[in-house]
Amino acid sequence: MNTFTIQETTEISLEVGRILLQSGATTNRVELMMRKVCGVFGYPETEAYVTPTGIFLSVADRENKVTTSIKRIDNRRIDLGKITSVSHLVGEMEKRHCRDGRCDLGAAQFLEQLHRIEEEKTYPAWLTVFSGGTTSGFFCLLFGGSWMEFVVAYAVGVLVVLSLRLLGKLQINNFLINILGAALVVSFAKLLDIVVPGIKLDNIIIGGIMLLVPGLSFVNAIRDSMSGDLVSGTARAVEALFIAIAIATGSGVMLKVWELWGF
Amino acid sequence: MRPFDYLTLLQFLWAFLSILGFSVRVNLKGPKIWLLALGGGLSWAFYLVILYFSKSLLYSIFGATLLVCAYSEVVARLIKVPVSVFVTCSIIPLVPGSSLYYGMQAYIAGNNAIASEQIYKALLISGTIAMAIAVVSSVTNIIFRLFNRF
């Protein structure tokens, strides 16, 4: 049976918070999970304050000595799978591994499990690329495209997700990625339009744009505001708005460029 | 029977498959992605059916989001997945990506009247979805509080 020092507790709790926040969990949930981790390790007097770009955590021990840590969060990437696995792990800690602040696993093992969740490759790269194609293709059909347009939209989706993966390796910021993504959607659609006769571009481009729309930021903004985390709610709403503007800018500029070029 | 014919079924299927692709892309795995995809398909099917009966765009968006959020709150708790994951995937088909594009296209073509109409529509639709999600999550909180009290 292991007990945990306040340093180990803080480290594990911040790690849980970091993974959740980077993968796009709601503020309320991150705070809840971090408090739960400290609680199971025997430090129930905990305050967590989370914003989309940073985590503040203070843990009080039995003599009421308070330790506070701050963690800065950047490069966020949507990964709903990780949110589910981390929540599951915290649930397991509470139910199976720990009782009254004593656990049957050590700090190193918990950190290793978190590390494994972070490194975990759920799907091979080609499958995520093709599922991007599936999304844009079927959205094209949903908005009234024909089967030929479906094929083109599928190709556009695959190409765009592939190029976004490559661009993601350069670590450029979120808005530029979205501008480039929308520009690429329009360019690939226009290029394929030259090769394939008799298709209308509107539904294809909309299908491609649906790959980029900020659905998660939008939902999180509303849920954060509703649970009273006004700072995160506003920040995420502005993020969603800026992403929408970025998409409109990228596609608009590219449409104009092609129009001036004469297509 | 117009709203329940094979056209609606096909549209349901397209929405289902696109959300299936979406959930694979955000790294979700296991049998739950089928339920997520079902949520996405249902949101679009509810939207179509309500639109047929009410002939009102915003009302049908509101109704579809309410129903699909209720579905998400129930199913997400049953299979122990965070609710926001579920809601995010299910409302994606209703997000006004097409209005955004048509608005932009009209601005580029210099047609300001249509452009403002489309952008206004996109804003109204997002606001409506926001309100519906807010209503469902607040009501769920209230129900849980009452449940815990008694």
C-alpha cells in the first residue's frame, strides 16, 4: 500500500489536467477530475482553477500547509478519445486502486499509465485520413450532391486531411491552419473540377468546410458558460468565432484568386 | 407519407456515415462510435421531420438540437462517455457551414444583400443551437439535483 506525498499528488493531478485540457475537455470536467485525483490520494482540501490556456492548482495537506502550482498549456489538439480514456482511468483509481488515501499502485505507475494514454495510437494514419474523406464526401451528399460530386468531395477530403497532417508538423497556430485548410479545400476542388466534367463545386466545397468547422470549441463555449466558467466560456466563444472567420477568409481569398485567374 | 419516406432515410444514412468518419478522426474507438454516428444521423433526421411539419428553419434546428442533446445526455451516461464528447459529434450536421460558404461566395461576387442574409442566418442558427444545448444541460443539472435530494 502506497501513500502519496503532496508533490506526487500535484504532479499526477496536473498531468491529468494537462492531457484533458489539451484534448479539448470542458473546464468543469477538468476541474472535477483534478479535484477527484487529489481527493483519492488523500488530499480532499483542493482548489483547481482552469482556463483554456492554463491550470492553477492548490493542494492543502493535513496541517493546512498549502502548495500551489501553475501549468501553462499550449498546442491544443482535438482528441476526444483521450478524454474518454483519462476519465476512465480516474474512475478506476477511485473505484479499484485507492482507499482512504492508500493505493495499491505507486506514483510512477500512474504516471506511466497516463503516459501510455498520451502516446497511444488508436488508429493508423491512413485510416484517419480516409475517414476525413468519408466525412466530407457524405456531407456533400447530405447537402444535395450527386454521386460524381461525392467521389470528388471524398478525394478533396482525403487530400485536405493529409496536407493538414503535414502542416501540423510545422507547429503553426490554429487560425493559420484553418485559413490554409479552407484555401486548400477550394484549390483542390477547383483543380479536380478541371479534370472531372459536369460537377457543381458548391456542395463539394461545403463538404470540405464541414471538416474544419469549430464544433468542439462552440459546444465547449456554451457548456462552460452554462456551468459558470465565464472566462473559459468567453475565450472559447471567441476562438470559435475566429476560426469561422479564418475559414471564410481562406475560402474567400482562394475563390477570388481562381476567379481572377479565369476559372 | 412524405417526411418518413426513403429520402429521409437516405439523408439519415449520409449524416450517420459522415459522423462515423468524424468520430474516427477524433480518435474515438470501440462500439461507442456507432452510437455517436446514430446521434449525428438522428439530429439531421429530426431536423428534416420537424422542418416538414413546422416549415420554420430556426424552430426545427431548436427542436432537433433539444431532442439529440437529450439523447446524448442519456446515452453518454449509460455507456460512461463524457457528455460533451457526445453532444459535439451529434450536432455537427446542424452547424451552418453552408451558410458561411454561401455568404462568403456572395461577398466575393459583390452581392451584399445575399451575403448579409446568409451570414445573419449562420449567426441565428449558431445562436439557436447554443440556446438549445444550454437549455438541455441546465435542465439535466436540475433533474440530477432533485434526484439527489430525494
